Amino acid sequence: MTSMSTAEARDQFSDVVNRAAYAKERIVLTRRGKPFAAVVPIEDLELIERLEDEVDIRDAEAALKEAEEKGTIPLEQLAKELGL
């Protein structure tokens, strides 16, 4: 993984993008010496999004199971309990 300042990345934008796209290099952009953002291959982003989707599905399934086991309450009742 490569690090470079945002100023360097701005000056070398085409090269940075090509390195991520074709060389599959991950480039960490820094600002004042601290990691700020990253330029990554599209495959990395797609993998992250698939993993996030899987976590969301598991959470939704767990919430549905809990609702089946414990039951639910009407929205009006919840609003009243929360003072809304």
C-alpha cells in the first residue's frame, strides 16, 4: 500500500487513478501526515459493499426473528412511550 499527500495526488491524479485501476494498487492519501482518504481498485469497493450488504441482511434477519419471538407494538404506542 502506498501513501501520498493529497497535494501529490492532485498533481499526479491520472497516475494515481491508473495505478488503482490497472495495477490494483491501494493508495492512502494523507493530509498533514495523517490518513485522510484512499483510492482503491473498483474490485475492493465492490467487495466492501458486498460485505456490508451481508451484514445488513444478517441484522435484518435477526431483527425479524426477535420481532417474531417478542412481538411488536403499534407505532402510536411507541410514540407515546417516547413522549413524541
